[in-house]
Amino acid sequence: MSDAAPPLCFLCGRPLGRKIEWHHVVPKSRGGRDTEPVHPICHRTIHATLSNKQLERDYSSADALCAHPEIATFIRWVAGKHPDFHAPTRRRA
């Protein structure tokens, strides 16, 4: 039996649940190859908040993403939720 801790979400830092999605740190459409594991709700929030151009130019690290005001608010809100928690994601206007 393994005592290894579950992997953590690239965005929110919570343990990952049953469903894991892979976020391209630099969008694939902009030449990115590296991916990081994220919760589905975290992945939806990233893409609902930022364009691929913004992700490539200014938000290609977890620290940069977490510094974005809307994403920081989301991270505080989701912090205590179960790893498999999901809710509808608001799209940017």
C-alpha cells in the first residue's frame, strides 16, 4: 500500500480527484507542449477568464495565474471544496 500523497492541481493546489484534465501552460495553438494536471473546474476557469494570447504572453505559470484578480477570487472560493466538486463556470463577457 502506497503512502504517496495524491498529485496536486497546478492552479489551486488542492489534491486532484477522479477526473483530471491537462492544461497546456502555453496554449497548444500558440506552440505550447508542456501540460500540467488540473481539476476540470480549474481548467474551465482559466479558459473562461483568459484568452490564449493572454495565457501565452502573461500567464504561463501558476504564480502568474494565481496573481490574476478573478482567478485569485476563484481559488479562494474553491479552496475548501471536495476534489471532485464541479459547478457551472461563468464565461468572460
